[in-house]
Amino acid sequence: MTSLKAPPSAPLVQTGTSSWCADCDGRPSERITAFPAGNTRADLLAERAAAAHGHGAHVHFVPRGDLFAVVVPVVAAQ
Ligand SMILES: [Zn+2]
């Protein structure tokens, strides 16, 4: 749930992702693929792609571009 009323003194600043993601928890993520939301099944296709990929892959909705993006968190190599 996002607030529709932002104070005028606080312009919307968007970084890599459009909304906070608990899976990413502020970490950068790498986009694997994306499905245009114009496809009514895009969210389902994106979820399946994320599940098939594994490694923490999950779906972000990207309002800019109207996409369901499949991303994996970028983690430091061991
Ligand atoms: Zn995420």
C-alpha cells in the first residue's frame, strides 16, 4: 500500500526498483527477463520464470515500462 499524498517538499525519488522489496531488502538486483504487463498472464509467466530460475529469483512490477521483471538479488561472490 503506497500513500497517494506525498508532501510537496519530498519529491518522489526512484532508484533501481520502484518500490521497496522485502526479498531484495535494499540490495541491488539483476534483471533476468521481463514480461510486458499488457499480457494478462505476464505476472504468471514471470512467476514461473522466477521459480524455474531459482537462486532467489522473484518478480518486480515496474510501473515505468509497465513490466513484470524477473530479478535475482546481487550477492557478493564467496
Ligand atoms: Zn526484489
